[in-house]
Amino acid sequence: MNSVDTIELENRFCANNYSPLPVVLVQGEGVWATDENGTRYLDMMSAYSAVSHGHVHPRIRQAAVAQIDKISVVSRAFYSQPLGTFLEELSRVTGFSGALPMNSGAEAVETAIKAARRWGYRVKGIEANRAEIVVADNNFHGRTSTIVGFSSEPSYKADFGPFCDGFKQARFGDIASFRDAITERTCAVLIEPIQGEAGIRVPPAGFLRELRKLCDETNTLLILDEIQSGLGRTGKWFAFEHEEIRPDALILGKALGGGIMPVSAFVAGREILDQFDPGSHGSTFGGNPLAAAIGLEALKVLDEEGLIENSARLGDHLKSRLQGFNYPAIQEVRGRGLWVGIELNRPAKPYCEALLREGVLTRETHENVLRVAPPLCITLDELEWGLTCIERVFNQLR
Ligand SMILES: *Cc1c(COP(=O)(O)O)cnc(C)c1O
């Protein structure tokens, strides 16, 4: 099948809820992806950070194949291997005592919402059905009807109501706005430490530390959604480490699946996790043996292959190289680790289309931000190659 046929077939039978760039990817290896005609592209998108380990990582692939040959799905009606080992490793790297495994990021966010509310009623003593969760404006936490209900983005919510009560918005990065939003009915603040889909927005220095203090003073849980920012993307295991704070709970997904399958988790201390009892929550596929084997290997690879150090080192290089670019279209370059947004004063999509022609994959976020987020295993030479392409595109579109 040629790529025109492939694209037409997908357009004909698939819901039109994305507008993909016109390339058909059929094979991946590390930071590279190949299309139907054998053309290679440098992946600077990493599937929104789900492919932080690179495509078809040999060790993660091997762990997956070995587990498929044993057993893949049992449901949590029974014990299985290696779920306990995976969660023990997750506990080691996060410093939390346990986790509730799920599949997609949105499911793990839903898990966090349920946990926070139960904690609010059963520990904090909030009046029945009155608990509130404070979120940030311009947040992105997934696509369920509950989650889009507390988004501020019209395109996420149009004609999907009625929405769920119990959420309040504050201004991202503005501590006074959070102080105003929190009341005795607030069970949690749920926030991305760096907002990904909003355009890789880094809050002012000290904001997370002040938010931590505010949550302590008001007996409110601080829950961080690190589905995109976590697992080395910002040059540390977790973005909260940049401000030397600890949240009360953490939501992980994307890279936890090692670029192979969806694996997510709600990670917390026992006093929060123990709000769940048999029957109160679940997922048929959550924590299945295949997901656990992949998640375990994904964590080990990050550690043992130095991917997080690489993200810190090459991320600094990436940001300073981009900040040295001098083009009238560029308004700001920001980010942490191998996660950089180039804010333009015009739509970013034409830049993505031109980059595709040069052999670089990426997409805009929030209309006018060009996302640069390669797999964390990228080398300096590969990064420089990508930067040359970006430079060429800025020259073309002058
Ligand atoms: C991608 C993302 C989600 C949703 O994850 P899905 O796996 O697409 O459901 C939630 N929060 C953040 C911060 C994300 O980047």
C-alpha cells in the first residue's frame, strides 16, 4: 500500500479527532522512525513523551517478548508476576510507599480524583459530597468527561457537558490565586509542575515550594500530574525535584510504558492508597503481567542507561542553542531537560510541515508553540543534526 492509500484508509474509517501530518510511520529504532518509502525521520516529538526510551528499546522489547511467552493478562482477580516487583521498583524511584496501577494517563488522573475525595471525607472530615479539587487554568489532565469539565480550553469541552461539580480553577504560577481558591472543603490541589499541552509553561521559580507550603497550612493534598514531565523528561526523575519539594501523591503514565504499551499509575503514601478497598475501584487491564514487565524494565533502563543525566546535559545544550537563534518569528524559548517549547508569534504548524520535509518529526502545541522533545537516548550528534534542520526551516520561512 502506498502512503496515499494508507492515509485515505485511516481517514475513511477512523474518527477525525486528530489532524495528523501526512507521513505514515511503519518502523522505529531509537530516535529514528521510518516511513513507508524508507525515508528516515528524527523523532523530536516522542509521542508526547511516551517514547522517552526511544522506539523498540532492545531491553524493553526483550522483557515484553519474554513476558508474552509466559502470561499477559490475568486481571487482578488473582495475583500475578511481576506486578509486585514493578511496584517495588516504582516505590524505590518515587519514594512513595505504593501505587495503584492503571493503563492510560486519564485513568490514573481519575484514580487520583477518587483517592483525594475519599481522603477529604474520611481523613480531613469534609461534609459529604462537598469536596473540591483546585486545578490550574490551561491544565491538561486527559480526556474523560470529568477531566475535560475542569479544563479551560473550549475545544476540549464544547458540547460535552454537563460536567462534574467539585473543581475550581486558579491561575497557574499565581500563588495568591491558589490561596483564594482553597477553602475548608478543598481536599486537593491537582496540578502539572510544568504545563505540557499548554505550551511547556514553566511556573515562576519558587511557585511549587509556595504551593507546598500553602497545602501544608490548609491540610490539603498536593497531587502532581507528572504523566508528561516525569521519568527524566526534565533532566531529573521528577519535575518536583527542581524545587526540592515532595507532593503527597504523583500521577505517572506515558514513558512508564517504555514506548510499547499504555502503563500508568497513581503513586502515593499508604494513608492515601488505603482509601481504596476491594470493590471501590479497578481496571480489568490495570497492572497486567505484560504491563508490569514492561514498566519494570522501563524504570530500570532509565536508571541503568543514564537517560536522565543525558536529558539534563543535552537538554541544557538544546535550550541554549535554541536561545541563540535569532529569528523574528521566535518570541521565547523555554523548558527543562529535553523538553523545550519555542513560542512563535505566528502559527507553528507550517514549521512542523517544513520540518517533516527536512526529516524531523514534531508537532505544535497550543497553536504557536513548537515542541522539541526527542527521546532521552538521543546523542549530541543526532541533536545537532536536528538543530541544523530547525535552523534551515527558520531560514526558509523567514
Ligand atoms: C498525556 C497527559 C495526560 C493523559 O494521558 P492519556 O494517556 O492520554 O490519557 C494527562 N496528564 C498530562 C499532564 C498529560 O500530558
